[in-house]
Amino acid sequence: MDRTGLLTDRYELTMLDSFVRDGSAGRPAVFEAFARRLPEGRRYGMLAGLGRLLEAIEAFTFDAGDIAWLTEQGVVGDETAAWLRDFRFRGDVDGYREGDLYFPGSPVLTVTGTLGECVVLETLVLSILNHDTAIASAAVRMVDAAGDRPIIEMGGRRTHEEAAVATARAAWIAGFATTSNLAAGRRHGIPTAGTAAHAFTLAHATEADAFRSQVEALGVGTTLLVDTYDIAEGIRTAVEVAGTGLGAVRIDSGDLAEEAVKARALLDSLGATATRIVATSALDEFVIAALADAPIDGYGVGTRVATGSGHPTASMVYKLVAIADAPGAPLRPVAKKSKDKASVGGRKHPFREYDANGHLVAEYFVTGDAHPSPGSRPAQVPLVRGGRTVHHPTLTAVRTHAATSLATLPPEARTVAAGPPHLTTALREEPVMEPVIGNAAKRALIVVDVQNDFVEGGSLAVTGGREVAGRISRHLAEHAGDYAVVAASRDWHHAGDTNGGHFPEPGVDPDYVTTWPVHCVQGAPGSDYAPELDTGAVTHHVVKGMGVPAYSAFEGVTDADERLEDVLRAAGVTEVDVTGIATDHCVRATALDARAAGFEVTLLDGLHAGVAPETSAAALEELAAAGVAVPR
């Protein structure tokens, strides 16, 4: 990705210039992105653009030419110019998953770092999230209204050329079946569709000539546009040319419900009973819902999806909610009190509650050291740690998650009819405590990366790895019954590539910081569990790092393609014991992610091994500071 540093407003850098000058740029700070309200009549929104945003944050840097121009324009002074030369974001980001539903007040993104590095991200965060979320929030309503009828995204001619690619991506996440945009197909792997416009028919001497040319090129399964002149005559000509095996006809004008009824009757009378009818022309969720009883098999939507169905922005804001008075000082909450724009100060930890049917019934947040109500699920996941993205779902996984998220709404919240938001997210100062019967806490054990390549004799051997594997086996022999879930993770890297920069390029030595010797390649002996580890009690096998760097077991998926966090939630787990290799890398990352997800976490004494004493000691200090129980 090209540098994104200048994709910002001038005032972000003039604020930074002042912060650098007065010494405030290094103060710890927390910013949050949220929407104060939904578009009028909407019951929910769908978050999109997160994957694009995380890439853009990593690319938010400035080269010498950028800095020279900023200085020439008087945007920044010499001191800030020097600050920008080595700048990249080194903070943390937590947030809702892409495809999650959100409501007024949902803190969909939390950015933690120094004041200087957080403040400059405002425009980038909002420009991406506001656009893509507006598209997905409109698209998902269209998908829901369409039911099992597929929708083609075809809005590229109604928006900026790059916005068109982002539109296709957001609409596909929300459930659109295909896109007409080839750049979106190439970049994101979205299925593409499209045949011909009216110009194609007009360019031929007769409609029959046009249809014949298209069928010869694309086959009888193609979709023929039949309304250039007369719909009924167009259908007759289409069947005459293509035969009764014609794939589909498209109608782009007139009263679509009426024309579809007539088209279906005519097609059936001609023997083309399997030929589908695709409707286009100024469609949105309301028109699609009104066409529910029409004999239409699919839709094409352009203008209305590309413009958010009348709401082209999600109206999210990015606000400072906590700041320290000096580096190393504690954070204190800050909030606006402006009329109609007041905010709640403090870093928020959002949670959700579901009923017995899996429907979302409440969303709230706590601040400070307050604890969530029993049974609540954290709404945020770790996205960036130390400036590096740690959340790498595939776009297909995001699309699946979006469909799962939509299913958590009760039927009355999924209508396109106007109504109030299904939920409003607010501070819960005193958690609602429910009686606990017996020992309700459920524990899980996570065994991290006890693999041949990480024990003695492997390509990334850790001293003591085999001994730890044996100790974990003995622990399981005695305590397997204490755990609701026993999950074992493995690195599962692709052969023949760098796995997103995790392995060095051929001929280049690894730096042992971000690049590592080739290890744990899928199907190779090094990826197998170490023989000293008895996996008989393992209930869930997790693999991670398929084509990308991945350290935490929470970045992987099970054999059933489930996220580890989802497995633990489904089992009612509240406490997690962590073991494995290596203390200062993947064990550390797994324990931190478990803690960030709201679990009580214990690092089991003697059941983990680190690469080096110094880095292992530092990892233990970090884990303890994060609230992990670390035996001394």
C-alpha cells in the first residue's frame, strides 16, 4: 500500500505541531470512534472498512518529500518535521470485528498510544470507517430484504473510482453475491458478474444480432438485457436465439413487479421455465422489499448501495476520552459537554448480552476497574499491538461473521420499516449481578505451539521444550477433567512463500524480530506436535499463521473453522490457563489476547519455556501488568 500520511486534514498536523512544541506529544492518550446516532429510522448499523483501515494505519508514514512540502506550506515547524521523519504508529488498537453490528454509542474502535500518534489518525479512521460502514449498513438491509435472491453490486459508475472498489468490498461483506467491479475482484477476490449494456444492443443492426453475438461469446447461460425496445419482444427474441436453456433475462425499466409477472408467464409459455429474471433500475431495500412477491430471481443494485441508500456517511466521530498529564502518569478521563455532543470520558470496555435464542438483548460498557455482568461477552478484540496488526481474518471469514452477526437480531429489528435503534449502548456503572449456583466458573487450558520445530532439534528450538511438553502431558493426565475446553494451537505456515513477511525472502537472513527461519510448514514433520505431548485430552486443535504472521492462538481457527474465542464463549469459559512455547513470543501473545478478551488468565508455573531469559522475564512482567496471574 502507498503511504497514507497525507490522507488527513491540515488541523491534525497543526495540532501535532503544537503538541510537539509544548512537550505534550508523548503523553499517553486514548481515543475512541463511535456514532452518536444511526440514520433516521435505522435499527442497526454494520461495521465495515476495518481491514482497509488496519492496512492504512501501518502505511501512515511520511517521506522526505512529504515533510519538505509540509514545512514549505507552514503546516509544521522544524521540530515536528524531525518528529515525522521516523514516525509510524506504535500504539495499540482494539475494536469491534468487521461485520459486527453497532448501535448509538458503540465504541467500535479504541486507539491507545501517545497523544501525538493518536491524534493524527483521526481523519484516516473516520474517512474509511464512515464510508465503508455506510455502504455495508445499507447493503445488509438490501440483502435481508432480498432473502435468498442474490444481489449484484453495480455502483461503480455512480461514485469515485477508488470508492467503487471499497463499495464492492463493503457490499460483499454485507452479503451481496457478486460485483461488476473488476478491480474489486482482482484486489479482494470478490466474484464478478456482468454481461452487456443497452449500448451493446444498439450497436447491432437488430436485437437478434446482438443476442446472437452475446450467446456466441458467453454461452446460452448468459443474461440477456431484454428491455432496449420492447420487453415482450425482447424475451421472445432471446429465447429464439438462445433456446429454452437461456440463463436469465434482465429487466431495467418499467413497473418491475408487473413486468416480472408478465415476463415469467411469457418465458414459461415459451418453454424457458428455468430461465431466471433479474431486475435492476433504481433499487434499494424498500423497493426490494416491495418486490418480495414478484417472480424475480435476482437483483442488481447500483446508485443506492454506492451512496448508502440516502445516508452516504455513518457519521462516526473520533474523540479523546482519556489522557495522562505526563509520560508514565495515570490516565484520567476527559469528556465533551457541548450541547447535543456530550461524550462519556474514560476508556470504555464494551460488552454484550444475549438471550436463550442467541438474540442480542443488551450492549453496555464499563470504565476503569469495573467488572462486567456475569455472562456478558466482550464486544472488542485486539487489532493492533505495538503498531503491528494482530487481527488478520480473511474477507470470506468477515463475510461469514457478518451473516452470523445479523442473525443475532430478533425478527422485529430486521424490518426495513422505520423504527428506533434496537439498542443504545450506555455506561453500566453497577454490573447487574446474578446469583451464582455452585462453582459456575468454567476453565479452559490452552497449549501453545508445542511442536517439533520449537523443541530441541527443531529449526527454532527452545531449550527445555521437550521437558515442558512432558510436564504438560502429566498435568493433563491429572487435571483434564477440570477443563471445559482443552485447546492446542500450532503454527501452520504455507510452503514456498514468506507468509506475509514472517519468513525472510530467499537468500536473506532472518532478523529474529519480525522474520524467522522457515518453521512449522503445513504437512512437514516440524509442524507436528512434539511426541512428548499427549494430545489425547485435546478437545480443539487450532491452526494459525496460514500465509500471515500469527503469534496468538486467538488468531487461529479450529478444525471446524471456529475462532478460539467463540469456542470458549460457547462453552461458558470464564478462566483460562495458558501453557506452551515460547514464553516470550506466542505464549505471551496468547495470554495477552485472552486477558484482553475479558478472561481471567493464569500462566501455569513450570509449563512454559522461553527463548531467552531476558525476554522471558520481560514478558512475565508485561503479563503481570496486564492482569495475568504469573507465579513467581
